[in-house]
Amino acid sequence: MGRNSSKLSDVETKEIIQKTEGKITEKDILAAHEMWKEANGTNQKGTDLHLSKEQFISFLQKNKKIEPSMASKTFKIIDTDNSGTISFEEFVMSLLLKDSPTPEQFAGLCMVLYDADDDGYITKEEMTRIGRTKLKLEGQVVEDDLRALSKSIDEIFEEIDENGDGKITRQEITTAIHKRPDVRQWLDLCK
């Protein structure tokens, strides 16, 4: 998707709508393009074809008030081709993450959410910490809730942790979702 001007063509817009099967509207694409131009620091000569990690993190910190560590993790999810930069198409496709992520994208989101120490896997302790925080926010920190949380996490690990090492990897999550799509609901402790 080559863009060498700051104007988005009708062809590019239609291509994105078609690729997303209409899940992203023209209005969404135009709004994303405005954000893209701002993040890129568009000048009179047009836009860059890709956002660097630094540009993306700076944009999220400035406009979305996201901490650098979370912005960096978000970058990893959106950079689906692992090029170290984000294309406009990747940027727009990230809008789908809110509503209908692929198993791979969902696994990436889980890693961002639960892998607190960013070591590439999720432990029961990390998942428990997030679950307890959610319960506290809801004002539901009673012993029965904590027992139910612990039981749910044990069941998640039993289903997803293929090698039984007490750690869940991104690949294990992806594989589990492909086998059983309802795994998404199990992992959504923060809904």
C-alpha cells in the first residue's frame, strides 16, 4: 500500500474495507489516516510509509496517555510482520483488535495483559495478580471469589499449558484457540 502523499486514495480505502470484510468503515479509515499523519509528523512532502517504534510510542504517550512499556507491547502486537515498523495497513487493522482479533492477535493481547515481567510466558501468579485487581475494582474481594478465581486459573492452565511446565506461551494460547474458540472467554478475566 504505497502512499507518497498525505492524501488517502479511494482505492486504498476500498482495499482496506474489502480486506476487513466491511468490519472497518470508510469513516474509521479516514479517522485512522488522520491519526497516522499526526503520528508520522506529516510534512509538506507527504507521509512516511511506516511508523517507527519511537514514533508510535511517542504518539500513544501524547494522545492516549499510555505508559511507554504498554505502548511498546502494543507496538509488538500491531507490527504483525515483525518488521520493526508499522505500515498504515497494520495501523488500520489494529482497529479490529477491539472487536474481532485473530487467534494470533488475541494471544498477543493476552501476553501484553498478563505477562507482567515481559519474559515471554504467563505464570499463574501473573494471571492471579490481574484477576485479583479486577475483583478489587469490582469490590468483590471475598474468600469465595478468590477461590473461584484460583479454580478458574487452574482450569485455564490445565487446558492451555500443553507441556505442563506451569507457563503459558503465546503459541500455546494460539493453538488452544484454534482447537477451542471458547478459550477466549476463559482468558478474558478483565472483561
